[in-house]
Amino acid sequence: MPPNLTGYYRFVSQKNMEDYLQALNISMPLRKIALLLKPDKEIDHQGNHMIVKTLSTFRNYVLEFEVGVEFEEDLSIMDGRKCQTIVTWEEEQLVCVQKGEVPNRGWRHWLEGENLYLGKPAAMS
């Protein structure tokens, strides 16, 4: 059974973030901004319904979805694109795959103790 991710998670550190953003083909100006940010995450996890808020001093982003149900995600405020997104569980990790004009996009969240981690899906490695 997957963990309940409900909680508020404060930014602690970033490792390999520039490499991760470059692998996602994020433009240099957006990478530089992203590396300056220290975003927190607030997650409301009720069964298969989730709301994930990424909160920073620059911009906030709210993602609301049903686990396992594909939806159109509008990322125009982040990097100017829209995509088809599906978020599923792989064991105890929440995995997002984004399909659109830019290939190999997505993310993975998991808990270790009380810390929330963000990484790229195994398919992007």
C-alpha cells in the first residue's frame, strides 16, 4: 500500500538539480531561476485524489489529479507547454509521466523518514 503523502515539506537541499533540468531540456534562463528557488511542497492526499502545491517566492504551481487517470496538464506558466500527464504509484513512489511535444518529462516523489524527495522517473535515466 502506498504511503499517504499529506503534509508540508520544507526545502532542504538540491543535488544534481542542474543536470536534472538540463536532461529535461529546460532552457538556460529557466534553469538559472530554478536553481535559485527553494520551493516547498504542500500535499493533500485523499485516497486517489491529490493536490500538490509547489510554493516559492517566484511562482506557485498547483497540480490536482486522480492517481492513474490521464489528464491535460497546463504548464504554460512554468515553461510554456501543455502535455498529457499520468501519475501512478510504483511501489511506494509517486511517478509522473508527461507526454507532449517535449519528450522525457516527468518526476518522482518518495518519502524517506519525514523527508520528501524529488527525482526523475527510471524511464528517463
